[in-house]
Amino acid sequence: MSSYTTFQRSFETFLQEHPFHFEPRSLYEPIDYIMGMGGKRLRPVLALWGCQLFRDDYEKALPVAMAIEVFHNFSLLHDDIMDEAPLRRGKPTVHSLYGINTGILSGDAMLIYAYDFLRQIEEPSAISALLEAFNRVAIEVCEGQQYDIDFENRQDVSIPEYLRMIELKTAALIGGSLEMGAIAAGAAPGAAGSLAAFGRNIGLAFQLQDDNLDTFGDPAKVGKKTGGDIARNKKTFLILKAMELAGPETRGQLEKLMTTVPEDEAGKIEAVTAILNSLNIKTFAEEAMEGFLQRAFEHLAAVPAPGNRKEGLRQLALGLMQRQA
């Protein structure tokens, strides 16, 4: 069975064979730049894996994997503009280098090219189902981003609302990648749906792990200082669970801390983290992650594919939950 590394290398080769070397360069150079930043290529790998569950020639799904990665990076490009983020993967963001107007326009072009890659699939009969899945997921990602923006100005966000937001913003595309790979392989709708549900639950657990690592991770392993979410007053699962469990006095302290931007950022992070530790919030987050993981495995078990091929996805999911960065 092909490994993550094999899928990753296949995709990187396809990416190098399809550069955005078009004119005007001022439009396409930013696309080459963000697509060349690297990363784990999780989503295109999942698309190829979703295809390989049902057929050996997973390379048939490479245009689908490319469409997904182009769309993912398009969303990151526009997210960085909205967040006014200076860095992405340790490098200057597109809008920092090329300007906001070019960043918006290059992102728009990326979205169009994502559709162009989808139509390049060798199985024309699959295009309609691929477009339906892609459109659904793309809209969900936009909805999730808007919820995330809306939550910045709300103090009454609930845990179910937060989970729905991360399902849309993050988990939908993870599930959709597997689903579209399966569709490219000619899998039945029910099989593709079960695979999508597996991916969504993994995506939810993946984001909760990110929340945990941002607050409780080892900076040397995570590659950045911890407490970034706290510093930015982000309402993560950890904060919302603490609000739910805390007594009136502690809740008041936490609410005050999470609505201010003090000069002593380190002191704020230390104070909030101490409250989270006093309420054993890390354990609650780990239990929630485990719940999503088990639901994911239930959906994976329902996928009518060879067990040895599904085992690779199971191990990948376990690895994502155990990662330290």
C-alpha cells in the first residue's frame, strides 16, 4: 500500500509539472509563491488516498488533488489578508510582498484554476459529482470563516457553535478531500459519504489538537511560543469549556482577561493558562478529541474498501492526534 510519503511525492511532482508560469507575471508570481511554500500537503494526500482505497492507479486523482490544494491555498491567501497576518509558514504572506490588491486578485484567479483542474479528470462521468462535492465544501469553508469573524465580537459563543465553526472552516475540506478522491475512483455515493464523515471527524479532532498545542504544547516542538490564541483573545474550545465550568469569580477573571490586550502579554497568558490548569481543561479537550476520533473510525469501518488499505488511514489519523507540532 502506498504511504503518505509516496502520495506526497506524487503530488509534488505533479505540482512542479504544472507551474503558474503565465502572463502577467504580477498576477501569477504570487500564486507560484504560495503554492511553493510547501507544508505537509495533507489535503491533496488525502484525495489520493481516498482514490487508492478503491483503485490502484490513484494517479488518476492528481488533478483533483491539485484543485483541492489550489483552493486551500486560495483560502489561506485571503485569510491572511483578513487577519493582516505578516507571516505564513515562517515566510512573508502574499499580500505583505505583493500588496493587498494583487493578493485579492491572485486569490480570485486561484479559485478559478481550482475548477479548471477539476475538469481535467480522466473520467468525465465523475465531473458532475466532483463539482457538487467541491461547491458544497467551498461554501462551507466560507461560512466557517465568517462564523470565525463573527465570534470575535461575541461574548456568548457556545461550544456547539464553536465546533460547528471549526467543522465548516477546517474539517469540511479534510472530509471533502477524501470524498472527492473516492468520487474520482468511481466509488458509490454511500462509500464516498462514509469516507467524508471519517474525514470530518478527524478534522474536528485535528483542530482541537491544534487548540491544545497552542496553549499546552512544548514551544521547542511546536515551533512557536505557546499562548498565541490566548494573546489574540480567540474563543477556542479550551476557553469556552473553562467558561462553562468555572465558578462566578473565576469566570469573571477569565472574561476580563480574554477581552483585554495588556502590555504584559506574557502575564496574561500565564494567568489564563493557570485558570485552564486549575479546571483540568486539557483533559476535557483530550476527551472530546477521543470522541471525534472514535466516531471517525466508526465511519471508516463502514467504507467498503480492503481492510489493509483502510488501516493506513487509521494509522494516519492516530498519528495526527499524537503529533507535537
